[in-house]
Amino acid sequence: MTVRVRFAPSPTGYLHIGSARTALFNYLFAKHMGGKYLLRIEDTDRERSTPEAVDAIFSSLNWLGIKADEEPVFQYARAGRHAEVAHELLKRGHAYYCYCSPEELQAMRDEAAANKLPPRYNGLWRDRDQASAPQGVKPVIRFKSPQDGSLTINDKVQGPVTVQNAQLDDMVLLRADGSPTYMLSVVVDDHDMGITHIIRGDDHLTNAFRQHHIYEAMGWSVPEFAHIPLIHGMDGAKLSKRHGATSADVYRDLGYLPEAMKNYLLRLGWGHGDDEIITAEQAIEWFTLEGIGRSPARFDTVKLNNLNGHYIRHSNDHYLLELIKPSVEKQLGQPISSRQENLILKGMPGLKERAKTIVELSDSAIIYVHPLTRDEKAQAALTPENQAHLKNLLPKLEACDFNHDAIETVLRSAAEEFGLKLGQLAAPLRVAITGSTVSPSLFEVMSILGKEESCERIENIL
Ligand code: GLU
């Protein structure tokens, strides 16, 4: 059997970070098993589905490098096929027409509510003679759900879960206007797409029982199920906007690397011993459904930041340059020259040591292009006294061999000569060179910028 899995988002908004993890788990399982990972856009809710949301899903999945092995399937386009199956179930005696009026359905809901029970269709038309159908009423098609016994699903994550069949009422398969319901469409599509394993959020666990019965009624083989726990925030509540960003796209804009994000999402609810840093290849090699935990994972931004910092430190300098260039140019208001590019590249080893996000990296890289606008703290370092020190330092710097060690030697001896600690002289110098009170090593920044540029920046201050 070749494994075929699918990720089936509803395009009603951005791609939630939890859904991105579901996609990743599906993808890794398929690759681990040598199978296929497919994408199905569940756009049957015509009011809530938008083309923008479809684009957002594609762009987030692209960013994460989760690529489907076949063309995406759009569920709405298959409504005719779903209706066909509803009629087939009717023919086989597993479904029936129901002519209940809205008032009758409301009365059933009221009765259930009065008995403090969940709303439930009472099977009014299940065994009724269809000849007694009211004139001019368009019926819905309902599934004749088995009422005796129970069903146990051996969920790959949750273990065996049993539900009494009597708890399931006869759900609608096809509405009066001929449109299929979600429960029917999902089963038909998963069957037609040859899906062998359904890996999705555990908010769908109860649906699995209803869906299971439809498979059996059609004589189709039932896929394996793996319902993964949702992601929670650090406070233990379901992850929501209250905890910070929940959209995959926003994480890209906040400066997270796709590699880091994938590694983090993978570790969220799945484990391989104590391994924290897991390469894309190892993820495929190691991923199994058995490794998925049963309790909700907690989204920890601090861990994500540390992981992102790790991936930034280990990324190629040219790759990082390409990532930060748009934002550096935006801040600068013009394209950067190849000379400026080279300066950033030379400074990259020092810059990437400190950055937790690509946004931080591009903010700090600016110093190689242009001193930052001085904030209050930076401005405060430029007292008249400190400016006088910089003025006296300038000819010494101009006279020296402008490399890391030579700059350090000049600075140390100048500090001694002026009766200052090294830090007291370095502080205003740092502001002159970088515009900021924090930066990578000053000797390093100055040696990369070169004598001309460095001295010019000091002169500009004076
Ligand atoms: N479209 C459903 C959702 O976005 C997923 C359905 C499924 O995976 O079976 O929640």
C-alpha cells in the first residue's frame, strides 16, 4: 500500500500556525513512508471562503517548503460528485429523504434543550412512508446512521476510542438545495483521492465516527485516523491571538526563518529523544505517528526565538544578505550599492551572532550602510567632553594601520593618555560609528568599514 495523506484547510482566513503544523506532520509522514502528500482546499463554505485566503494558504505553505505531490483539489468543484454519492447511499438504503419543516426541526431542538440534551434529529422520516411526503417541499437527504452497538476507532495518536452508535443522529448529507454537507464531501474526497491516513486536529475526532459509517455504507475501505492535540499557549489555554501571532505569514514577516519555524513546529507535540535541532532530512527519517504526544503542546516564543537564533547563526551569509536586503533598502530609501553589500557581508559573521530574527539582523546590518539615527541614549553619550576626546583620537586613528588589532591598540593607548577607561572612550566612539549604544565589536565594525568611512563618521559628529 502506498501511503497517501492530505492537508485539507478551509480557506476562511490566514493559515493558522496549528494548521501549518498539521500540514507539516502530514508531509513528513508521507515522505517518511515513501508516499504522497496532497493538498485539498475545502472551499465549500461559499460565504466564508475567499481567494485571498486561498492565496495566503499557498504562500505560507510555500514559505515553509511544504510542497504537494499532486495538483491541489478544490472541494467545491466536486459538489456534483458528492451529490452523486448521496443518491447512491439512498439507492443502497443507507439514506432517506427527510421532509421536516423548519418548525418541526425547531421543536426537536426545543425538546432536547428542555431535557438538557444536545440537539438531535429524532429520526422522524427514517421509517416513514415516502408516499406521505408533503407536496411542494424539497427534501434533504439524511444518512441512516446505525443505531445499535458501538464503534471503536483505533486512532494512531489517541489510541482506541469508542462511541455508542445510538449517540449519532441521522445527519444531513445533501441539503434541500442539492448542496452537499461537509461530512459527506470530506469522505467522498478522501476516498476518491485514495487517502490512506487522515492526520488532522483532534477537534475532528468526533466527526471520524460519522465519517466511518459513511465509508462502510459505501463499501469503501476506511483510512487510518490520527488526531493530533491542538496547540495551547503557555497558560494552557487554546492558542489564540491573545497569546501573540497565530498566523504563519506573520511569523515570516516577524523575521523567522522557515527552517527554524519548521523545526519548532515539528518539536511542538512530537519528539525524538531529547533532540532539539532537527534537520529537514532527519525529520523525514525520524518522523512517525507514534512519536506524537497525546497532550496539547505549549507554544513557547522564547524557545522559538532561540531556535531561530541558532538557524540564523548557521545560515550562509549570502542567503542572509538576500533576506535582509529588502528591509535594509526600505530603511535606507534606496538600493544598496555593491560596496555596501560587501561591507554587510564582511560584517555578517559578527551580526548573525547576536540576531534572534531576520528583522533584528537587518536592523543591525544598517550600521554598515549608514549610522543609525541616534536615539536619546546615544545622543547623551556625545557630551562636549566626549566630543573633545573624539577630536583628539581622530588623528591617531588616521595614522594607524586600520585593522582590528591596530585599532584596538590605538584606542587603548589613547584612553590611557586621556586618563579614561577604555569603555569611556569606546562609548562615544560607538555612537559616532554606529549611531547606537549597542553594536557588534567596535574594532570589528571599524575595520570592516575602513579608515575613510570610519573617520568620516567621526568627523560628521564633530
Ligand atoms: N477543513 C477542515 C478544517 O480546516 C479539515 C477537515 C479534515 O481534515 O478532515 O478544519
